[in-house]
Amino acid sequence: MRIAKKYIIIIIVIVSFFASQFLLKSCIYSQPEYREIITSNPFSTLPPIDYLGTYIASLAIGGFKPLLVDYLWIKQDQLQRDKQFEEIRLLLTIIARLQPKFVEVWSFNAYNMIYNIAFQEKTVETKWYWVKSGIDYIKEGMKHNPDEPRLIQWLALFYYHRIPQEIYFMQQVESTEGLDTYEVAAKWYQETIQLYKERKNSQLATQCEYMYFGCRFLHSFELVRKNRFDDAVKELEYIMINTNDKTEVNRVKDLIEVLKYDKEISQIQIGTPDFISKNSSLLEQYNNLINNHIGFDFNPINARIELILNRYIKNCYYLIDHGQYNEANEQIKLLLAETTKITPKLDLHPSRWYFLLILERFEKLRDLVNAECYLKRENINDPRWEELKSLYEQYIRKYSSRWLLLDEKERFNNLLGK
């Protein structure tokens, strides 16, 4: 008899739950200004945002909240499979309001927007829309959980790892924040470190300190890219003074010496007699650095070496524009030889694959330069020029996403009459 009463109570609860949804939905539909909105909304099981607070309050009374939360998580997964991304935004707002103190809600949903949803978008602008939405979302979570270091740590990681994956993202951050993405990441890691120390969690504080110094290291190369060598050296000196890792101190010390020489060489104008020999000497120093300090983060160092190699390409263009076609052919051969020389010989070296890809690109460029020199030297104007232009366009499309190719792209566009 008692069991039968329990079943009756369960049935009454379920009926009441669905009746409350039906009554609320009917109430909303009765409003003429919202009838059209909710009818056209693909996620029509939820009301417009204006009624969101009332909707949540009515469903989260008593024991309905866990059931509602489970339903919303399942619904979010379904919407993501169907790529109904705008509807997901509304759903995430509801979930966050239902579980504002549940840290994993904020971190998981922010990660989902920043990585998973953004990845499925086609254009860099729409990708950024979702990356920015995820960042705003986790910042809202930080307001609800002001003393929670895990959310700040996630935010720092997004700036450190996700933003640098697209040049457009980095530009957006710098234009709005006034800082590059690694500076922003370092700021948030510093705040995280302080909170972990207050909680006497030395292990997590140490992990975040490692990431903090990594951000300062990468920031120094952003400064180098802007030809702010002195500021970059100051950043590296800060790492030397504050890190307890003696191996890291030796690495950074050697890097500082190379950067000082890089500053000197970067001021040499293309076309000058010692241009090639000086840049070749600089490449050798960088090559020694990556071979002697395997533990370095090689990505920014590799990118810097690639920019130096681009100086050879600029010099090659200079020779072509001044009618020195044979010298330009020799210059492009030298570019390949220099790149081969600095490519690590060890198959497992973390930089080897990177330079092999550069070699592949330069081999394609060599063929284009040789063809252009031949057509100009022989003063040929026939369909072969159109074919060469087409090959240049293919080359630009394949490689123009890199920083170093901005000068290349501008020159090619001039060549193509764009």
C-alpha cells in the first residue's frame, strides 16, 4: 500500500512539472510581441531571453532543479551535434544561472565555445566570435566565484594557448587589451599564483609559476618581432633573476647574447656587401642555441630564424628588381643551402620537422624565382607569364598565413598587378 502511494506521489510530481512548463509556455505565447520570436526560434522548447529568469525560477523550485540541469546538458549535446550554435548560447546562460557556483560549468562551457564550436566555424571572424564569447563567459563565472583560482587559470591558458593559434585573434586581443596575448596570460597566471599561495597549495602555485615564466619568455619574442630588442632582453633578464632553475638561467643567458647580436644584424640594409655574411653568422648562433639547449621552447626561436631567412628572400627580390638575375639565382640557392645547414640532423630533434617544411617551401620559391628571372632576362612576354602568375597565386594561398610572408605577399601582389 505504501509503495502504491509513492508511485502516486511520483506521478503527481511529474504531471506537475510538465503542467508548469505548459502553463508558462501558454502564458508567453499569449504575448503578441513574443509570439513571432518564439515561433521562429529553432530552440522553441525554451522561451526568449526576456522570460529566462521567470522560466528558470518556475522550473528550479524544489526537487525539479537536478532533473532540469540533466535535461539541459543532454539538450546542449544534441544542439552541438546539429550545429545550432546560437541556441547553445541561450542554453549555456540557463545552465550558468542554475549552477553559478559549480566551477566546472563555467570552465567546460567556455572551453567548448573556444575550442570545439570555434573550430567548426569557417571564417576567422566567426571563429573569433566564439572565442571571444567563451572568454566573456568564463569572466562572468569569475564574478560569481571571485576567489576561485581554477577559473582564472583556465582563462590564462586560453590566452596562452588558443589565442596564438590565429594571427587575427592576437591582433584582436592587442587592439582591445593594449597588450599582446602573452602579457595578458602572464597577468592572469600571476593572479592565480597568488590565490594558490593564499590557499597554501604550493604544488599548483609552482605549476602556474612555470607557465607564468613561459608567458614572459614568449612575450619577449613578441617584442623582438616589433624590433624592441632592449625590452625583450629586460624580459629575459627578469626570468634569469626570478627563476630557480639553473638550467633555464644558462639557456636564457645564451639567448640574450644571441638577441644582442640579432639587434646589430637587423639594422644592416639589404644589398650591402656584408649583408649575407653577417646574417649567415647570426643563423649559426641561433643554430648553436637550439642544438645546445634542447629544453627550450623552440617555437618562437624557430619563427625568429625563419624571419632571418626571409631577409635572404628580400635580398633576392632586391637583386631581381635591379636586373641582377644571375645573382638572384645564386641567392636563392644560398637560401636553400643555409636552411639545410641549420636544419638539425637528429631525426627526433623537436625543430627538425619545422625546418624540413621550410625547405619544402623554399624549393617551391626557388622554381618561381628562377622562372621569373628567366622570363625577365630574355624579355619574354607570352602565356608563360600568366602561368607563372598562377603559380605565384597558389604559393601565396598556401603560405600567406605566416607573419614572415607579409613582405612576400605584398611584392607578389604588385607583380600580379593587384
